[in-house]
Amino acid sequence: MKYIFIAPVHFMEINSTLSKGIQLKDNIRISNNKDFIENLFDTTEIYEWIGNVGYRELKNSTYIYAQGNTADLIEKHGEEWNYLNYCFYFLRESQSFLHDLWHVKDHSSYVRDGFIYVYDETDKNPVELQKASLSQVSSNKSGEVQKTIFSKEEINLAKELYQNSEAYNLSSSRNGGRYPTLNPFGTDLSRIERAEAFVFMARGESVLPLKLINYCTALECLFTSDAAEVSHKMAERASVLFGATKEERINYFKLIKAAYSIRSKLTHGQAVNQKIEKVLETTQSIDELLRKILNEDHQIFLASQEDFESFFNDLLLSREFG
């Protein structure tokens, strides 16, 4: 038997037609070709299963799809998984690519519903269709959900990141991909991996102070190894590592202090009384800073705790400040 997985990507536009699409990883592709959708609905019974709303969503969107033999899915993941699990697998992979796309450019594009259509390859009679849904709706650095236009070059940059990331492991999640593990933040994750997880959660939050909470926690993952003087350490270490000039270092220091002030008030149950313009500016700037940090290859974030502390002590005490 064969299968087709397909999921519309909301609030995403590509500025040229991709025909068969760009192959992202294995048999997973991204496309905006309406002819593929028309042919899919003309040659299968999928319309009877997902209806006019699903058809219109797919026809008028960028979409991620995969097609192949069901035997290959069973060989890769094991016989214990059903088609709903495989649908979640492809949805999670799509979500992972879109997170890698954030590294290229800020956006609020997301996948919500995905369909896997299983059919007999001899007569294309439908065997099964499963729908899986994810709950996260991404927002951009301003907390808004808006269409973002991408070029093929930007898609290919994200593709490189995506191909270097680990494939989603169905066995590592609960209920076959519906939910993550109860504790995904164990010691097996590096600082960068923990920070990425909190950035991912921040992008799913449209309330700016709540978005900032997760951004600040991402910075803590990267720049601290204990609970002492957290905000000062983050501001100091980030500013000396990424500020090329005295002015840049001062700006980064003030930025992180401002973000942490908002974060602290909210987590301690106090009113966030800063003007919305200040909260917005801080959130946007922290988003951009985290993208800069995570896009640069700093091996210190993979070092042991002892080497990590020694590195920043040496950097702070030996650097000539201009």
C-alpha cells in the first residue's frame, strides 16, 4: 500500500512556484503548487474524507507533504505504530522544519492539521485516512500572527539546518506523538538544546510578557550554571561575548536587564506596568539577540560546567574594554 501525508502551512507564502517542491529531508517536501493539489483530489477519494474546507485550505496554501510505501514506514518506525502515529510523526517533522526556518527569519507560520491518506496502489481505493492536530499557534517577535513571505533561498537555508537536526523519534513521545515526554529537560540535553526548547515555547505564546519569560529562560540555559545572580550573569556574559563595541555591550546589558525586570515581575505575581511600546521593543530585541546567539557556532555552550565558568571568568577579567 501507499500513503500521502499532507499539511497546510498557515500564514506562509513563497515568492515563486515550487512545482514538485523542495525536498527537505528524506521524502518530505514543501511546495505551493496548486496543480499537485488538484491532481491529488482528482485521482484519489481524499475529498470525500476531508471535505471542502480541507480542500480549500490546501489549495490556497503552502503545504508540506510526503508520499511513499507504508512498508517503509513500518520498517523505519516498527510495526507497533498505526497510521495516526505516522501522521503525528510527519506533523512533528514539519513543525521542526518551521522552527529551523525561524533561525533564518522571524515568522509566525505554523502547521496545525495534517492528513495521511492510505490507499491500495493497484486501484487507488482508499484504505484509511487519519487526521492529526497540533495545538501550538506560532507568533512572531511582536506576538502577532501574520503572513510571512519567503524566498527559495531562505527555504534552502532552513533546509540545511533541518537536515542536520535529529529526526523526530515516535518512541520518545507519549501517545505516539500527541504529547511530549513528561520531562524533556533532563541532563541528556545540552545548553543549546534546552535553550531551543524554550525559544520554541516562546514562539507559541502571543502574550508578550509570557513570551519574554520563555526567552529569558532560554538565556539562562545558555549563560548560567547555578541560581546565583542570574540576571546579572546573563546580561554581563551575553554582552561581553556578543558585543563587538563598548556601545553594543552596554546596549545588550541594558536589554537583558530590561527583559529580566519584566520577567521577574510577572513570575512573582506583580503587575507589568511598563508601557506596551517598551515591552514590545524589549521582546523584539530579545528575539533577535537569541537568533544571533543560536545561529553562531559557540562551542562554549557545549563545554563542561567547569570549563564554562572558567571561560567567562577569563573573558571578563582579561578583556581590554574600549
